[in-house]
Amino acid sequence: MSSEKLPAILGGSPVRSAPFPERTTVGLAERDAVAQVLESDVLSAFIGGPGPFFSGGPKVREFEEQWAHQYGFRHAISVNSWTSGLVTCIGAVGVEPGDEVICSPYTMSASATCALFYGGIPVFADIESNTFGLDPASVEACITERTKAIVLVHIFGCPANIDAILEIARPRGIKVIEDAAQAPGTYSNGRPVGAIGDVGGFSLNFHKHIHTGEGGMIVTQDDEIAERCRLIRNHGENVVGTSKLEDISNTIGGNYRLTELQAAIGIEQLKKLEGILETRTTLARKLDQRLQDIEGLQPQEIPRDSTHAYYVYPIRYDHRAIGMTRNLFLKSVAAELPKPGGFESTPLTEGYVKPLYLSTIYQKQTAIGSKGFPFSCNPDVNYNYSKGLCPVTEKMYEKELLLSPIVREPLTENDIDDFADAMEKVVAHSDQVVAAFPADETNDVFTPVDAAGRSNVR
Ligand SMILES: *Cc1c(COP(=O)(O)O)cnc(C)c1O
């Protein structure tokens, strides 16, 4: 066999050695917008007390109005991160110490830890194997008289099964919070995600579709929840006496304010969102089409009348059809492609994050202080965070899910072809690869770390 045909992991020539183009996120428009704010000398106009500046300065308001307008949200409330945003949402829907909050275990940690800040106890339901979002049947099985809220996540940019979850939640008065950090501008059954439930929002950290360095945007159609979010964002204790709210619980505020500089960047970034989503969709359709010809690699099916933001592109891996462990496949594909220069040029990763309930704070039930709060609020309840709790999540993490972050701007369909060629080549030579690595049965989760030491968990 000639060396071009030999898999690169066995010493053959790789499919591609030229690096994938890096993502550039900001340009002249952002630079000019920031320069204008600098010239004005007002880098933040928030004041933590009654008056017109309680809700921020001109750029913050403009950014919020444009976001709300672009997607038809009644309220958009900027925050300094989506982690702050999630904590704000939990407070705004009235979670109290000892309340249970049903969460997904397959997401960034803050989608569940947000509950803990108000003494809420995360209860983990399993995910669906098609959307990777919360499974309505599993959610229903987790409901008790203590359930106050559900935090669902539109993970990887795919809308979760929100209608079925709302059907369970609404009649019981349970609040639904949408973590749409990875899905800005995405539609579920024709409606923009974020405010289909009671409240939700988006992350604006550097890795997300659009960003302000750090930042977040809360969205809701509910006036009272919006008011509560504004109080929590900015020292609400200083204004509750002057506002119409009678119930002042959970209105003590933090400082979760976005600066004028960030808002000015955000206004420019928002103009780019639709174009970014369009590029990613085009590349994803190309990759879908290539995967049809590779047995054992299955693209994600998008729910009906919905769109997908492709924060990352998920692929289901069938270890039996391909004949090698997911980890060996990953290493073999990596060998066919250029070495990653940054996270976004990493062609393929596996597993996503370890199911959240397996992390130490749940295993030891130690979150706020050292005495078991808030788990200790309900001494008669035995909270279960043991391995085996969510079998679908564990299967995706351990065996079945591959994620590609290279379905992104400024790549082209040719780049996607190289990526697909690499996977196709490895599959075609799986016998040879397995013969050379017979001991690779560990299936350890391989987390590529780029040159700067960043891992794929963001
Ligand atoms: C990024 C992310 C967050 C946290 O957002 P930050 O702005 O980084 O605080 C929360 N949930 C999910 C699903 C995310 O991807």
C-alpha cells in the first residue's frame, strides 16, 4: 500500500497539513465603537440607586433594545456574564432555600450551580439521545412538591424539547428557565429560543457565536420577572422601597452590570449574528451530506420547524459499526489533520463534559459553607448523585458522542471536505489501525488541550 493511503497514525501522509483558518471575531466596527465610548469618557453609567441610571447608560440600553427588537423579546437585560445571568434568573423566579430545581447533567456547570446560589437544590434529569437536551419523561419523574423550577439547556445550539417540558411545568406552576448560551438566534417550532419559557438568555463570552469579551443577555416576555432581574443585576436593595413590588424576596442585588465599552462592542457583534448562523448552517448541511456516506457516524437530526446554531457540531459514534474505540478513532482522525492552533481548529473532541452530578460538590453535597447547605434543607430527602443516575447522559459521555468545533466561520465547504475525508479514510482503514493498536480499549475521554493549555470545556 502506498504511503498516501496508509493512515497517518501508522506513518502515512495526512489528508491535510495546512492549518484551518483561525476565527477572527472583532474588526474595525468594534474598534470604532469602543473608541467613541472612550472619547465620551463614560465607560459605565450605572448607578446603584434610584434614578434614570439604575438601568445603565446609553450603549447598554441601545444594545438591549436592539437585541429585544431583533428577536421580538419584550425585555432584554444585559449582564456581565451568562453565569451571572443564570443566577439572576434563579433569583427572579423566586427559588428559595430547599426548593428543588431540575437541571440537565450534560451542560456547562453553571446551568446547575446557579440554583445553589439561592439555596436551590439541583436535581438531575436525563437527556434525550436526539436533542441532548432534557428528556420530558425524565423531568416528569423528578418532580416533587418541592420542585420550583426547571433549567433546560439548548445544548450545542439545538433546541431542547421545550413544548413538552412546558406542558409538564405550566399546570404545576413550575418556572422554566432556558439556558440558551449556545443557541442565540435559534428557533424552536418557529419561536426564538430564550423566552419561550419564563425567562432565559445567552452568553457573550469570547467562545460563543458573538461576544463582548465576557457578558450575557437575559430575555423574557414577563414584566415582573424583568423588573426582578434588573433589581438583582444592580443592588436592588437600594431601590425596592421605591418600586411597585410588594414581595421583596430575592431582590438583594449584585453588581452584574455590563460596561458601556462592552455594550458598544455588543451592538456591532449583534449585527453579525445572522451571518454567522447562516455560514454555520451551510457548513453543517455539507457535513451532514458527507456523513451520510460514512457508516457509523450519524449527524444530528434537527427538530421539526426548528433551526440549529451549531455552537459545535455533534456526531453520534457507533463503535461497533466502525470497529474501533471512539478514542482511537479520534486520535486517528487528528493524525490526518493539521495540529490545532487554538480550540476552534481542533477538528474533533469526544464526550463533552462529565455528567455534572459526578463532580465533587454533588458527590460530597457541599456547596454553600461546609455544613451541607442547601442539601441539608430537606433532611428527610436522600438526594441521588450516584453513577448510573442518567444512563443516556453517561452513554453519550463515555461512548457515543463526538463534537466538532470546526463548523464555523471563516471555514469553507472545502475545509469541511478535508475534515470528512479524514474521517472517511480512518473508517476505511479501521482494521489496520486496530491491528496496530490492539491494546487501545481504555476508552479514556480524550480532551485535547491547545498550545495555550485551554481544554475543550468552556
Ligand atoms: C458558556 C455557557 C454558560 C456560561 O456563560 P458565561 O457567559 O461564560 O458565564 C452557561 N451555560 C452554557 C450552556 C454555556 O455554554
